[in-house]
Amino acid sequence: MNSPEQSLLGKAVGYADQYDASLLYPLPRAAQRAEIGITGQPTFLGADVWTAYELSWLNLRGKPQVAMGRFIVPCESSHLVESKSLKLYLNSFNNTRFASLDDVKKTMQQDLSVAVWHGVAGQASVGVQLLLPEQFGAEKIQEMQGVNLDRLDMDCTHYHPAPELLSAAQDEQPVTETLISHLLKSNCLVTGQPDWGSVSISYSGAQIDQAGLLQYIVSFRNHNEFHEHCVERIYMDIMTRCKPTKLSVQARYTRRGGVDINPWRSSHPQAMPAQIRTARQ
């Protein structure tokens, strides 16, 4: 079984100059999910949306082509792809010739789908979108919309996940609202490098105590865990402690190595949030 410690994270490696699908390093989701009370299939829906800003290959005449890539990994997949391995994989396209944009897209979709299911056949494939330079101008920058928790002036004393900070007014009328914060920070599980993000929490149900929720978000500050795992932990802690009837959690993390990661988890079927990057991304 692959583990984060066996990956190339934090290790000096050479860059492949020709396409190499074997560079992708799948990591099983099951172990982390077991820590937060999920066994078997997850109790939520969603996806991990990766944006690659540094993507290039050669056409058949050797002329470089550039694009932005967006990869949509279903959260029910058995594995995620370790981020450094994805960057090395994308870099391996740089000096490889492809006949068309469609050939590049099909190659990436096949390789990534094989990686995230890692031996499980016949499952939902990874979505791949490639944006050419003439499409770059249509890409928007916009901040998350909702009630900004960061306006609250308070003491913060917890810097490791503290779900006991979460509470909701179960004896009052239910509400439907979206709460956001830009104070989400955690660290890479292997290297300890900081991961900075903004988080949006949309829910229906007993009103969540805003001060406690902000303190809870801040409590991830010194926590070592991958982006996807942090969002699932936030989702499960809110669901367990506050018991909303509906819940959706989305985080947009700043890019590192030309890639940003944006996990989204929801209790119910709905359209995926618009993939509009924030100013920090």
C-alpha cells in the first residue's frame, strides 16, 4: 500500500523530460477517513478540483503549446494523487509531441482515472478541462460570497483541530446561510510546508455559533494533513457537532508549484460550486 512517507514529497528528484504516467503516485483515502469515522463508502458527495497553471507540450512540429488544466477528481474514488507526483507528471509533457489538444486531454484523463481508482475498474473517470490562451481572458477572480467570520474580534488559543469549539442553537428556529473565512491554514502532512486557504460553509439547520466556528477553523493552523483530508475533517466535525440538515464545505487553497487544490464536500446532490479562483490563488 502506498503511503505519504514513501512518496517523492520532500525529496530531491530529477525532472522527467518525456511523458511518463508512472510518475503519478496514488494514496488511499481509507486510512484518513477511518480517523474521522468513515468506513466503506463516504457519507458525502463532492470532488477535488485541481487547477494546473503551468501546462505545456509540443505539437507534431515541435512547437510548444500552453494551456491551463482543470482536473475534477470524484470524492468517491478510492485514492487521491499525491500533489508533487502530479506536478512531476505534468512536467513530463513538456518535451513530448502530441497530435492534438484532444490527444493530450484523453491521455491525462486515462492516466488520472487509473491512478485515483488504482486497480478498481469501471468507475467514474476524472474530468479534464484544458483551457487554451485565447480562453484565459474569460477566467474570473472573485472572493467567496457569504457572511465573513473574520470580522469577529476574539481570542484564539487552539492551533490543532478542536471540534469541541463547535456548537449550534438547537432550540431556536433553523436558518440557511453561508459562512466564509480566509483564515484556514494547515501544513503538508510530509514536508510541513504551510497550506493557505479560504473556506466556505453553507448549511441549513440550527444556527451555528459563529465565534466557535471561526476558532475551530483557526485551530487547523498547526495541523499536518492534506487539503482533501482537512476539508473532510471540517465537514464531519460540523455534521457531528452541529447536526445540520444540509451541509456543504468548500476550500480554495493557494497554489504551490503551479497547482491549486480545491476540495468540496456536500451532504446532498447539487451543482458543483463555480470554479472561480480567489485573488490569493
